[in-house]
Amino acid sequence: MERKKASDFSQELLDLFHEYQHGDITRRNFLDRAGKYATGGLTAMAIFESLKPNYAWAQQVPADDKRIKVGYEVVPSPAGNGSIKGYLARPAKGKKLPVVLVIHENRGLNPYIEDVARRFALANFIAFAPDGLTSVGGYPGSDEKGATAFRTVDGKKMTEDFIAAARWLKARPDSNGKLGAVGFCFGGGIVNQLAVKLGADLNAGAPFYGRQPSADDAAKIKAPLLLHYAGNDQGVNAGIAAYEAALKTNNKVYTLHTYAGTQHGFHNDTTPRYDETAAKLAWTRTLDFFNKYLR
């Protein structure tokens, strides 16, 4: 399939697909409303297919790369759904290393997120990407099915699963005791929640376009934060000002970057919303941030 860019679509169409991805409208609703853009022999379904993730594009680090070791682990989560399964990626060689929890979007542990974990392993971190869909059978192999399954999981218990995964990761014998967390979309919101709930046990957090906690919760944050936001993301960005005000009022350590002209999901290299320049810059900043606070 030809790889398209966000600029190939109208902002209204991108926003419409965003609504679909976040469960605000059904696929039928999307197709009906996208019909007016189906011109010149292009169908609404063809537009839908061109906006969907293509995971072949996301593989920057093959799973069999000899420089890393990968596999799946199951972590006990007694306060959550009982257990949570996840993808562990680490350097093939190395002593005690900093650890990073990688939290997926609202569709489960898909191949893009597994590749992000491998990218961290190549950068000399131990990365664990838990699957919030574990309690309902795990990521089902497609984002559409994943989004449907996601809406059936108890949200509070899922948060407890991520907390359990974070504590397990930090306590591993090959961990240096320094824990970072990165997350995308839903996962960005979870990173903000982990910063609230883990306090000083989280050593650094880097949420990408994540929903913000309340001002009262922001006061509880101990970890330094690196906040990444897309320029065209009105829903999430509506909460930035209040969050930043709360962080400033409570003298928290944070850096905030908004990437002009980008869409929600700009780091995800499987869809047209991917912005290579912004994604690479945000990634470099994230690695620099974790190297500063976790080593």
C-alpha cells in the first residue's frame, strides 16, 4: 500500500478518523461521513484503509536482532486483573541497566509498541511493554478488534496492572533501580497517572499526547516529566494550560514541547499521521531525558 502523509488528507477527515479510533463513532459512522471525500473513483472504504495502521512500516528493529534479547513475561497483579503479560526487550549484553515501561495506546500491545520497546533495548535500556488487554485475551491481532476489547476492560484494574508492571520492572535483578515510563495517547495519560500514583518510585516520565491529571493530583508528582504534544490535537491540548499551571504552582520539574503542525499520534510510524521530523526529535529528546535521570 502506498504510504500517505497527513497532508494528503483534510484536517476534518483526520479529525473524523481520530474520533473513530477513540471509540467516539463507529466504523459505519466514519464511512458515512467520509463519503463526501470519496471523489475521483476513491471510495470511503479506500480512505479508511489508507488511514489504518500498516505495521510493516513500524519495524525499525527486527525481533531477531542479535544485539537484543526479547520475550514475553507474565507479572502478578493482585490489585488489578490478577496478572498482566508484556513484552520484554533488553540488550544482549550489559550489567544493571535503567528500566523503561512502555505503555500502548487504547488498542493494546500492537507491533508498533513492541518495536518501541526494542528501540529502547538498542539504546541500552531494559524495556517492558505490558498489554492492558491481558485480562480479555490480549491484543487480538488488529487495532479494530483491540479497540473493541479495550472498552470491555475494567479501567481501574487495568491501571493497577500497569502499576504492578512498573514495580516488577523496577525490582528486577538486572535493573539499576531507576524507572522511567513512556506512553502514547491512552498510554501517555497512564504515564501521567503513574507519576501521581508512584510518587518518588517513578524516576522520569515522558507522556506523548496524554490526558492530564487534575491539579490536586499534579501536586503529588515527584518525577521529572517530559511532555510531548501534537500541534493539531484540540481534545488533549485543552488540558495543557491547567496542567502546566499546576506543575508550576507546585514547583515540579518538567519540560513541555508542542510540535507545530503535527497530528495526535505523530510518533506512530504506522499511519499517515506519522511525522518523521517531529517523531525523531521527540525520540532523541526522550532518550536524552532518560539518560539524564535514569543512569
